[in-house]
Amino acid sequence: MRCSWLLLLPLLAACNSTPSAVNEGTVSRVADRQGRDTTTALPAPDTAATKAVSAVSDTLRVARERHNFSHAEGPSDLFRLVFRGPSILEGNAEFTITSPEGQVIFREMLTEPDLEAALVYEMKTPTATRAERETFVLRRIDRFFLPAQFHTPALDAKAGFPTDIANLERPTWDDLRKRPDAIGFEYLKGKEDRQRIAWSPLKKQVVRVQ
């Protein structure tokens, strides 16, 4: 009897052993019907649904409005003001107008001082706190596209030609002045620099008219 147990020990040891490669998940061992050992590689992990890791966005505030501009009727243009930076008092705002066809027809960068400068007219003390400055800039962004900023017609029929606007051509001005359905957009840059822009059908682009 003792000899029989000794003969069975090697067989039990073989049954209990597991190849290290199987434990590591690198290969799979499968025995076919004839008892032969076949080795196949495991499929690669599916990473199709894995989301890409991205850095934290520096966008702090976004204002947007849809309004007719390049077309007097039909689909409206998208007006957006996106403020980016490390803080509200240390950033820049990108002002864009996108046509109904998806083309950016106007782009301008506004600095934080461009948005904050008019605060001096509201200050009741010689200096403003950081919180007051931040509140003012955020309010300027949020109110950048108020309905009162849009004007139809873009130009008064009796308006005089401005000689202080660079790149404004007289034929473009005259053409816009004759269009009662032309739409102008007005915004404040800095303390007192009020600018008005309009879409020129003659030049097929946005021009500054005031």
C-alpha cells in the first residue's frame, strides 16, 4: 500500500501545478480532443471606449447670442465672447461672429483692461477692491450682447462719413447708408471707445462704421 501512495504523489503534483504564463494572462493553453496542448495568444484589451485625458480648460466665462447680422432675414448669426485666462483680472476675451453657414466672419481680441476701464465711472471711492473689479468685468461679459447693442438701420441716412476710421472706404459707407435693413452692432472698448460694426454686402465682410 505504501508503494501505491508513493506512485500517486507525482501525479497529484502535476495536477495541482499551473503554468506561470497562464496566471499572468499572456497565453491560454487549451487541450484538443486528442489531448494535444495548443497555445494561443489572448486578444489585446479593448481601449476604443477609453476617454482621452485633457488638461483643465482655462475658459472662465462665455457669453453668446443669436441675432440677424449678415442676413437681414432668415437664419441668425452667432455672437460669442469667450474670456480665457488664469483669473478674471488676468485674461483676454475673444469676440467672434459666426455666420449661419458656419464661417467666422469677425474676430477681435479684447484685453481685460478693455473690459474693466469703464469701471471708473461707477467707482465711489478712489480705488476698487479686487472683488468689485471682478464683478464689473463679469457683468460686462454677461451684458455684451444686449438687444440695445443692435441697430437697424446700421447707419442713419443723414450720418456724415467718419474720416477717423482706418480702412473704411467711402463707397462701402455710402452703400450701407442706403440699406434700411442693414444691421449694426455697437460695443464699448475701453472707457469711451464705442465701436459699431456692420456686414457690408458690397465687400462681403464685416466693416467698422463708427
